[in-house]
Amino acid sequence: MLDLMPSLGTWRPAVSGQRCAVATIVAAGGSVPRPLGTSMLVSEHGDVLGSLSGGCVEGAVVEAALQAMHDGGSRLESFGYSAEDAFAVGLTCGGELEVHIQPIQSTSAAGLDLALLNAASGGSSLALVRRLDVAGGAVVVPDPARFSATGSRGLSALLGGNDALVRAAAAQLEPLLHGGRTGLVRLAPAEGCGGSAPEAEPITLFVESRLPAARMLIFGANDFGAALLPAGKLLGYEVTLCDARPAFSGQGRFLAADHLVTDWPHRYLAAEAAAARIDSRTVVCVLTHDPKFDIPLLETALALDLAYVGAMGSRRSHRQRIDGLLERGVPVEALERLHSPIGLDLGAVTPAEVAVSITAEILASRAPRPASACAPYPASGWGSLKDGTGPIHQSAPEYNNPEQSKVTPWT
């Protein structure tokens, strides 16, 4: 839903006052085309904004959304795949989806407040907490990284002013919000004077949280840095390019960077860390290929809690780099986190191909090797999907856990 909120103010059906409903993937199993939180808006005339599955279930979702707008209530629809009835509505990929459908611009308790959503549609940091059970309602969190459940009047109102429920929700809710993640929070119903009724519906909250873009720090204003810059932006990173040499960093081909810095790399990284402008989602790519820059920079980077640290160079350069870092007292355990030579073994040669190799390794480092993976995978733990087994989409961990892929073919 967060991705669609900026469009609410310009989408004609919503602007013209038509009744609308939002359909959101709130649970998924097996291989599915889109992640939790993916939403689609449907107007009362059947206009659609967004997509849930690329076409597999959209028709049925539109019908259910129209019915939800007609009766004013929310509903939960399940979609899967049945080999016995290949023409039934479902997911041909074999996965399962649960789609929650909820009216907006509705006076019913189950409806979402359009004005609330429009007012909160801006900003890079945002979260939406929706109550999916019969009570309905939603609360917008403008700063999820600093959210405290016990201090939130909006959450208290969403949970009926029940302090015990707020405290129970905090343990599940706050990690999702602080980590910029999406998920369900289920709570036992509140107890009345005689305890909760056996048939009482559990309280279900759906949390969508978005933090400011993670940072990619590219050190080295060269052909490889120029190729990696747009690749990093394509993945959604806020990209900084840093080089100590003004003649290099001042070239026009680097102006697309979000931040262009002329400074000694290790000094800049240390200053950014001291100012708390990097976090555990930050990736560092060292492309300078020069020991006087590489060694102090890597010493600084490996002392920080970063998602990924990679350094370009041949295997000989890598061995010399490791020796230099050991001489400076960098622990062996820290060196195990270093991706050097940088990139996955994709046969990359040109700067553009090497950029693909590097971003592929960054993506691979964000998820563990599938437990069901078998022999054809290379030593790095990653290979072609056609050679693997089990689900294509693996559950992502809360934080990045880089694998030790240390090959690149251009050297």
C-alpha cells in the first residue's frame, strides 16, 4: 500500500470521489510473484491501479473488491493452484496468497480514511498499520525508525485504548517498524469482565514500514564507478561517489550520484559513521584499486556494522591487501566479511558487466543460501535457478548476512 499512496492524490477515480477499495497481499506461501504488502486499488467502476500477481488473480480480486464496496465490509480472499482445475482462478506458479480487501473513502468502520492516506503519502520514511479484523481502522506512522508503541496515541486508539494490548503488540510491532519490514501481528482478543469469549476474533494488524533508502558508498571515480552508480540507483540505493582526486571526481559522468564527494575515502567514511549517517543496511564498494586508499578505507569499513564491504582487484592484489590489513591489526574475523575480489563469477569483463556482477553479489548477500539447494550451485553458494530445487523466493532475514563470495573474472 505504501507504494500506491503517493498516487492517491492524482489517480482520477480517487480524485473524482469514486468509491475505491484496496487489495493487499497479507500472507504468502511457496513461490509467488509479489511480496507481502503489494497492493492494488480498484474503483467502483472497475478501474485498477497496481497489480498483485501479474495477471493470475487480478480478475477475481476486482470482483471481490466491487463486492466489498457494495457491502461496505472488508474481506480476506485466498488464492492458490489446483492441478485438478487448471482453468480456475489461481497462481500458476504454485504459490498461495491471502489478499485482504478493504474499502477506502467509506463511512463504515472497516473502511480506510482517504484523507489520512493522502496526508501521509509524502516522505521517504513512513509506515502504515492496519487492523484487518472486524474492528478495522488504520494508523500512519511518520517516523517508524523511532516508533514507540507505548507512546502512540494512534495505536492505542486502534486497539480500543487497551494498554495490555498495546504492550502485547509492541514486541512484534516495533521490530517490523524499526527494520522497515512488512508483516502480520496477531494478538489474542482483549479480555472483558468474564475473560475473552472463546468465539472472539483474534486481533490482526498488518504492518508496512518503509525507511529512507539504504546507502551505497562507491569509492573510486573511474569507469567501474561510473557503471556501478546507475546500477545502485536502480536497486533503490542512495548513491554516494567519493574520490580524493578532484580531477577524477569532478567529471560530469558522475553528476547522477546523490552525493559527489572529494575527500580521502577513509576520512569521509569515518565522518559519516560518526555523524550516524550510515547503518547496517549500508553497502561499501571500494573500486579505487590503490593501496594508499584501499587499506585505510577497508580498515575503517571493516570496523563498522555494514551490510556489505567489497573491494576490486586481482587475486594478487587481494593477498597483498589482506597482508596489509593484518599488519594494521584488523582481526581475521573481520576480514571474513570482506568480498574481495569483488563480485559474483558471471563472466563479467566490461565495466557495465562488472557492475552487474557487483550488484548480483550484493543481492545474494542479503539472503542465506537456500537450505534445499543442492550440488550444482558453485562454491559461492549461488547459481542458476534452473539448477536449484525448492522455492524460488526465500524468506529474507531481518538484517543482511553476507555470504563469502570472493570471485570476479575480470582479473
